[in-house]
Amino acid sequence: MAYIVGIDGGGTKTAVTIAHDQEESLFTFTVGPINYNGGDADAIAASFEEIFNRTKHCCGDLQTVAHICIGAAGISNPLVVRLLEKHVRSNGYNGPLTITGDQETALYGAQNDLQGIILIAGTGSICFGVNAMGERHRTGGFGHLIDDEGSGYSIGRDLLSLLVRAEDGRVKDTIVPAMVYEQLGLGTVQEVIGFVYDKRTTKKEIAQLAPILTTACEKGDVHALRLAEQCAANLYELVVPVIERLKLVDSPIAIAGSVLQKSHFVKKALERRLAQSHPQNKLILPIKNAAYGAVLLGRAKMNSGEM
């Protein structure tokens, strides 16, 4: 019996789902990130090695794998596609392979079809939609150096910015600095600056500060509440062009990623903005995750004869 392997390569972790070609998922597991946008090459290589070791354990042999589909960030860069394929082939898999943007596999899993809208706000941020005519539009997702507003990384960066502005007197009456110091295990702004600009510090580590925003909002911190509103405004800016360009005025918007699924302050603020301008576009939780969406996409390509 043939297997399909679906891989969702996030900025913090990679989710893998393995299914038979005509059945629901059989095995799921997570490994480290495989995102080349700010990722560590050695860590990515180790993640792929673990993926294939565990796949062989689940499937018995890579010869039984009929298709592998990878949804990953950064594939608009041809070099990223080549590097991902190199890792797959160097781990012994020579069969059909699909490498696409993680927004496509996320949409497939979220809506159980390649149609509708997906808004992802995890380590990075992106919005993607497909209408009934097959027209597509994407906003955001251009990496943490020039984009990714409303993401976990951008929240972590903004919290660090709030810390330094509070320390030098530009901001008053905020509990955020103390919370950042505690999470990082540091005690001075100089130590924080050392952490931020250390070449070994990854965007994942910055993004891991994001949950502080929710806790500070729950405690009524005015500056944190303002950041949550700004985060929602940034995500709103991603969504609206997709709705309007594709005329998806009554499409539900599936939300994925920890920012929208775990920070109710950001989610509620986004819902308020949509209610004012696009009341028919409601936020919904995905039907399935992006790794299963990669399985569905791989299955669709197999059934259509695409390889």
C-alpha cells in the first residue's frame, strides 16, 4: 500500500503527517524547523534526517512512499526550493515530490479544498486566497527582515523595543520589561541587547517572547493592549486585499498560527475591524492542519497525474 507524506515546514517547528493514498492520516509527528528564512542550516539538515528516519520507521521503506508534498515558507526564492529538494534526495527518497508555499497547503487543510482564504500568523505572517475561478492572491510572507508584520516574530521584536524605550524613559508604566527579563533569564538592558544582536539568536527565539503580549494584556497593561491592536491592524491589512482582489466577500477566513489561535486580544481586535468593513467574512478555525493539507495536495497531484 502506498503512502503520502505531508510536511508543513514552519519557522518554529515542522509537522509531518503520513497517510495511505486513499485514507485518513496514520502517523503524525513534529521535528525542528526547515525554514531557510533565518533558519540554521545544520538544524534544518538534522530536521530532515529525523523526518526520513521516522518516515522509514512508519512506512517500513521509502519505496512505499508514493508522494511527498512539502509546504514551506520562502520558496519564492529558487535557491530555497533547490536546498529543500537536495535534503529530500540526499536522505534517499527519489520518488515524486511537490514543494510549494506553506500558505497553499495550509489553505487546503483549513478549507478541505484549494479555495477560500487562509490567514497565518505564527513565527511569520501571510494571507492567501483562491476563488472559484482558480484566481490566487497572496499578501505578506516576505520574511522577517522586510515583512511579517502581525507575526510572533514582530510581536517579540516590538516587546523588546518596548523594553528599551521603557528603560531609557520614553515609555512609562509598563510591566513588559520585567516579563521579558524573566523569560530570557537576563537582568539588564545591556544583556538584552547582547542577546538580540548575537548572531546565534534566531527569529524563533524572538518569536517565543510573543505570549508575553497576552499575559500583559490580561493584566491591563496599556502599552501591551496598544500592541495587540496594532498587530490586529497589520493582519487586517493582509486580509483586505485578498478579499477584494478575489471578490471573496462572503468567504470565511481560516486562521492558523499561534498568534491568532492563542492570543484572543489580537483575534478579537481583528474581528472588530472586519465587522466594520467586511461583516460577512468571519474568522474560523481550520478543518485540518497544514501537514494534512500537504497530504491532500499530494493526493490531488497523484490523482491528476502530476509529479
